[in-house]
Amino acid sequence: MTSMAIILPIILFFTHLFLHKNVMGDPRTTLVGQFCNNQDPQSSSILADYFVPAMDNLYTNVSSNGYGTAGVGSGPNAVFGLGQCLEDLTSVDCQLCFSQVRSLLPKCYPNTGGRIYLDGCYGRYGNYSFFGDVLDSYDTNVCNSTSGNSTGRNFYETVKKTVNNVTLAAKSKNGFAVGSTKGSNTSVYALVQCWQVLNQSACGTCLDAATSSVLECVPALEGHALFAGCYIKYSNRIFWNLNDTGSSSSGNHNLVWIILGPCLGAIFIIVGILLWKKKIFRHKSSAESLMQLYGADLPPGILQSSLNFKYAELKKATDNFNLSNKLGQGSYGAVFKAILPDGKEVAVKRLFLNTRQWIQQFFNEVDLISQVRHRNLVKLLGCSLDGPESLLVYEFYPNRSLDLFLFNSSKENYLDWSQRLNIIQGVAEGLSYLHEESEARIIHRDIKASNILLDDKFKAKITDFGLARAFSEDQTHITTGVAGTLGYMAPEYLVHGHLTEKADVYSFGVLVLEIITGKRCSGSVGSHAGHLLLSQVWNHYRSKTIEKIADKGIYQDSLKEEIFSVLQIGVQCTQSSPADRPIMSKVVELIRRRSPDTEIVINDPPFLKVVDMFDHNIEEGENSRLISINSGSGFSSSGGSLGAKEVPEI
């Protein structure tokens, strides 16, 4: 036992070192800088028509390839997009990182261009094809304010040598390289990345300029160069993921493992035999459980909950998360059908949470949804804390999510008007409960078709409370980072970050219009002008030509007045001014009455009139180009609806 007491800590130490330094990824979503130009669009409505599909296409491309471009429209209101993850990020980490980009980049809207640099990825949009840009007036550096013992000339020379070596390596390869140099006082680590739109010559030009810029940060212990065509970072600590990255110091690492590998292998075998002989060998997960990682930091309500499931039990119930049981995929997680030992079918949401920042979303969802009970809210059955991933367990609904019925081009699964009306009423009643009847005032923040589940009788169940926020009675609003799905987000929330119940009312209104028309709010519909759904609905509402916009599968002349009355509710809920939108209890009353309300006066078009209401003093002042954004724990994806493949979000 004495030898085991010595050997076991050694093996655990190296196992921990290897796993946490080389296996577990980090999406690196820390905001480094965001820049918005100061040009207003010639036409805000046309820009809106192009902005949404351009961002959708960009997200799809980046999620698939780690890099992508997009272009929609022509002329001064066109929207071009560029996005790229740094090459050390895994596919999952890239999706996690870029989901933050598409959440924060709309802060620059409706200006005609903007760009954002996170620690692991980059995004930009503009009204011209900027893909060949190498340098421009927004190029700058961002330096850490911390200096320390490494402030002398030796540190500068070490930084210079490291950056030059890594830049040289990137020029001769594919525009990406990492490396390190050991100085007299400290080691320096550096990473460089050119955007893939640049050729080798242009990449070199950008890196030369960026190198000069980032060296201006010394004696800061960390510095970034944020350029139109490339990105450089140095630090006194290693910051990249060690999955497949090349490094100028990789030879030393390989040598270490050549020496240590056989030794550690022998230690594993010896300890394994000893433990097996004592019958105490157990197969353990290679990563720490959430309980181990967060211990005392776990919310008391979760620690004391009777809803906890064993990770091993849920893993077995999903057949080891077999793809044949997968119901849906989101930007930060997937949902699987599971059969518990007692035969009960459930839905298990498996979240990819590799950093402390992302775990807050899991805590938030468990904490909020465990407090509420309503027939139109999805029921949380439990969660798992004893495994390496966070799992949420919900009731399983065989009809899955509403978007599969509304936007199914084959029309195999069709909802008639009676079913759609019941769904609209159910969602309204669920939101009314959250806003006005539950113990805590809760704003969902991501009401959309893929977050509405349907039970076996097609009754609506609101799901996905990861972005939800609760606040006290004496608060009029919360100022928070923007998170949700563009197209469903209210103007005042999208532009100012002012969150009230009226943000959910706006999203509900958009959902009502989608249910009536059978069209997505995020895509262009109909005309060559590319008018968005809200614009088209407004025109037909004003001319009372409901038959031209309603889904042909549900429209009948005998139903015209009833459909028009519900359409009117949707239009009223999507008014530009929050004060003009009804509260949800009033909406429930209007739906139950279902007759056109001649007292309703709608003064403004329901689509986004950003130019009229945009306040250029967003957080940092009218003339500021660099916007510092506090995104909190929210980000722009719902994590996968239970039974739906999500619409790309922004």
C-alpha cells in the first residue's frame, strides 16, 4: 500500500495535466474588441432585408467549415459577411465561439459595417465586398494593463523573437502558427492567424504591420493586434488549445512525452494490476464532474434538488448518446431520446460546457424552470451533476417542435387552423403565467417556433429557458447583453439591451404571424424587393387582403374574420414602441374573444425602424468606435429544442 500511496498521486497528476492541457477545448469567447463604422444605411428596411439572410448564411458556413463568407443584395445596402475561427479550435468550440459573434455583431446594426474580435474567432459585415482588405483605418492593438517583473528589455526581446518566429512560420504555411520562447524571466507564447480570403502575399503584408503594432504593447504581459486581414496575440501564459496546433517549441514537448510515455505506461499497468487485485478498480470518467468542479458554487436549489439523475443512468438510457436517438442539434448542445429503466421515454439535453462561463446557462435553466408549473410550459424532470457534462431531463413530446410543422416543405405534417389557434392561445397563456402569475417575473428571451414543443394532442409547451431572466417587481427593465434570435428580438432590446416583458410580447407577435402565414420571419418572402415577413404582413393588414398572406392550407372565406382578428393581435404585438404592445394577459383575452378590435390604432409599421429610434450613444458615447459589451451569461443559441433542428440564430 505504501508504494501505491506514492504512485497513485503521480499518475493522477499526469493524467490531470494531460487531460486538461491537451484534450479539453476552450471556445475562448472573451471579447477583445468590437468596432462599428459611423455610416447610416440609405434604406434601413432594405438593409434589414439583406442583413438577416446574410448572417444566417455566414453562420452556416462557419459552423460547417470553421471559415465562411456571405453576400446578399447589391448596391449600397448590400450585406457581405466574413467569419473565421482560429485554427486551434475544434468544430464544437468553433460553433460555441461563433455563436457569441452572431449575438454581439448586431450591436453595430443598423450601421453599414462592423467587426468583432473574440479570443477564438472573428466576424465582420459590411456593405461592400471587403474580402481583399489587408489594412484599414480600424486596425489597432489592445494591450493588457498588467506588467510585472517582466518589464525590462529582455522581455521585449523575447516577445519580439516569439512573434517574429511565429509570423515567419505562418507566412510559409497556411497563415496560422503558434509558438513559444523561453526568456530569462518568463516564457512568451504567440499565435498568428490570417483570414483565409487573403493570398500568401497579402497575408505577409498584414502580419508585418500587425507585428509592429502588437510590439507596442510591451511591457504589457499580453497584447493583441486586431487588423482587417489578420490577428496576432502574445501572452506570458499558454492560451491556445493543444489539439492539433503546430508550435515552434513542439519538439521539446514531443521529447518530454517520448521520455515520459513509456514510464507513465508502465505506471498505469502496475497500478491497474494492483487495484484490480484489490477489486477496487473502477472505470471513471476522464473529466471531473460538475459537482467536483463547482462544488460550493452550485446554487443551493440545485444541490438540494430531488431531481438529480445519475450521469451513467442517462448515458445508458440514450444508448451512449447514439446518433439514432438524436432529436435535435443546437449551437451548444444536442437533445437525445432516452428510455429510463422503468420504460418511461424522456428527452435528455446534453450541453457542451467546457468552461466556467458556459455553465451559468445550465444553472439558470434548472433554477428558473424548476420554480414554475403550468400546462403550457415544458416540465423539467431533473438534471445530472455527477458526470463530465451537464444533462437536463425533460418530458418527451412525440410531435417534437412547431417549426417542423410550419416550415415543412413536403407538408406531410400539416396543422389546420383549429390546431394553430390552440397553439397560439397556449403559448399566450404560458407567457402570461411567466410574466404576471409566477412567483418570479420571468422573461423567456427566445420565443420562436423551434422552442415550442407539441404534445400528442398538439398542445403547446414552451421550452428552453437557458436565456430566461427573472427580476423583481420594483424593476422596470434590465439592461443586459443581447441574446436570442434575430428576427424575433424587439427593437429596443436589440439596439439598447433594454429587457422587459414587452420583448417576449414582440417575439410572440412574430410567432403568431409565422403560424398564420407558414413563413419564417428570417427569410425573404415573395417580392423582388425582398421584403421581410413583418413588412409583407403589414401591407396586407393595412389593405385587408388577408387571403394573400395567410397559409393557403388553412385559409377559408368563412374563417377570414377570425384569422384577421388573430393577425391583428400579431401586428399589435410587433409594434415598434413597447408602450403600444399589449401585456400578455390582454393578449389572452383578445385571442379568446377572436373578433377584430376596431379600437386598436396601429400607427407605426411593425418592422424594425432602426434609423428613427437608434440611439448612437450605445454604452460608450456617440463618437466611439470601440464598443465594450458585457454579455453576461447569455448567448445566441437555444441549445437545441427538444426534437428540432434549430434555425440558425444570430
